[in-house]
Amino acid sequence: MKEARTGDRVRFLNAQGGGIVRRIVGKVAYVEDTDGFEIPTPLKECVVVDEKDSFMPSYKPPKTSEVSTAPNGKMSPDTKPAQKEEIDTLVRPQLRTIAPIRRNDKLNVLLAFVPMDEKQLGQKPYELYLINDSNYTLSFLYSLSEGSGHRLRAAGTIEPNMQIFVEEIAPSEVNELERIRLQLLAYKVNSGFEPKPALSVELRIDGSKFFKLHSFVENDFFDEKALLYNIVKDDLPRHEIGVSPTDLREAMQAKRNSDIQQAKPTRSHSAKPDNQPIEIDLHAHALLDSLAGLQPKDILDYQLKTFREALEAHKGQKGCRIVFIHGKGEGVLRKAIESELRHKYKNYTYQDASFREYGFGATMVTIH
């Protein structure tokens, strides 16, 4: 099969349509369709055709498994369809054939990340596919968050019950996928249909999943395991649980005010060292009502902020003892607290709190 070059007219192997190759980046050809959209498609799925081709029929592999060639080494017109042997060697996963469900025209759209080599996660690229698991044709825009706006990465149309290759993603580019936006418009071409609202769905991607083998699972769409995200399920768009900086500050302030009000009746303001020490629980679940959308660094920063505020509130109470309960865990919070005490609160003394009461999970600070 002749490899496509810039300027060639091509047809897609595994989907309807085609166009003119405008540019080639690596092993991906950017094919401009009749609407002027550039569709990124693997070179191995582009079949060079002549000027008269309309791109409408979908390519179907022939039954024969042999490929004959003309004396000059090129495929002759009468042997062009005989390509099954080469097609069967494609590494690219194939979409499961899904029969249209006439009685349940629900919209289901998924994103799939398929590793090109499952045994070398984090070293080999991933292929991104958009899956239309519905009886509707979909027009889509795929963009990534960039600063205060978005940058368009791909646009096109997907036939019912089909998939489309969107782009190849290098491991070093995974972090750029933190916020993906998909805009979708569903319709039917040759029959009446129930109108669906235009959708705009933002998806937050956890980059760490790309490097964990268990994130990739068996599925109905590919022979290989894939990392799947539901964009629309049974007509319902995905709603991400996200926390904006403003919402985070408000939630933290509300929790802090609540803790102060609850602690006032029990806290002692006496400087006598024989009084019971004040307890401050720094566990994340004790400080925040929800951890949704928070990274470990965000949680640690808030725990240290609570620690500093407690010392500031009692800095004039000499002899006051405060027990900070941080838990044993991996010792990250404990080490951070001790670093703060050594560098910012040199006049205060600290030691492990009572082992009988707290085990190794608490530090007691004495105000001087």
C-alpha cells in the first residue's frame, strides 16, 4: 500500500470520509476534509485515491488474504482490494461493532487512552480515541486548557457506533491533559431523531493514572486494555467534582471558624504548666469536609497553616502546651512541623507527645 504524502487525496481505512493531506507530523497525517477541518489520522490508515473518489463509502477489507502486485512493484487496479494480510497486522485496536438500538437512543460518548506498549508505561506514547457509542452522528471540538482560555487540538465528525483517532500523546505531554474540554453536537442524517442539546463537558485528567498498570482495563471497544473516561452516559454529561481557588478558600475559612467556635469552651488560656494541653488534630479529614479536587501539596499547606495559626493564637501564653496530632503515616507532616519549629519558632520546645495516648502520631509544643 502506497504511503500517503503531503498533497495526496486519501480515504480512511476504518472510518468513512477522507480528504487531502495538508501536513505530516511523525506517523500522523493531518487530513483536510470537505468542510475545511484537519483530522489527525495515522498514516497507516490513509489510503491514497484518485481525484474522482467521493470519500463517502467506508473502506471494507476484502476476503482474500493475498496481495498481488504488478511487475513494477505497485498494486494494479484489479488487485487493489486484496489487502487483508497487511490490514490484519495493524497494531491499532479496532472498535467493537455495536448494533443500533432503535428503542433506546441514548447518547454515550467516551474518551479512551490506549498505551502503544503496555509493558513500557511512561516510556512509550499513548493513543487517544473518541468513541461514539450511540446511534447518532457526532460533530465534536476537542481542546485543552491553556492559561485563561483553551487551545483547539482536533475537530471533526464521528459516525454512529464508531471511534476516531484524535492524537498521539507522549509521556512528557501527559501533564498538558489536566483539563480537557469536549463540545458535542448530536444528530441523525438520514432519519428522524429526538434532538439532543449541544454539550460542553470539561474533564480533569489525573496524570498519575497513565503510569499505573491497573488504570488500564479490559473493555468492549478495543482488544487492548484502555483508560476510559465517560463523557456522556445515557444522555447525561459528566459532571466533574472540581474545587476552584475561591471555593477552596471559603471552605477552609468556614471549617476554621467552626473549629474555633467548638474549641473555645474547652481550651484553657492559663499559663500554668500543670493544666491539660490543648489538642489540635491536623488530620486532613478533621480539618476539611471534603478532599475532592485537592492535591497532597494543597492539603499539606493547609495543615501547616493551621499549625502556624495555633501557635500564633497562643504565643503570649508562656508555659502553654499544645499537642499537634499528625498521625504516623509516612512522616511527611511530622517532618514539616519539626522543620517549622527549628527555623521559625526557635524559642519553643517540642517533644513526642504521650506514647500511651498518641503513640508515635503526635508532637507536643511548649510555648516560652
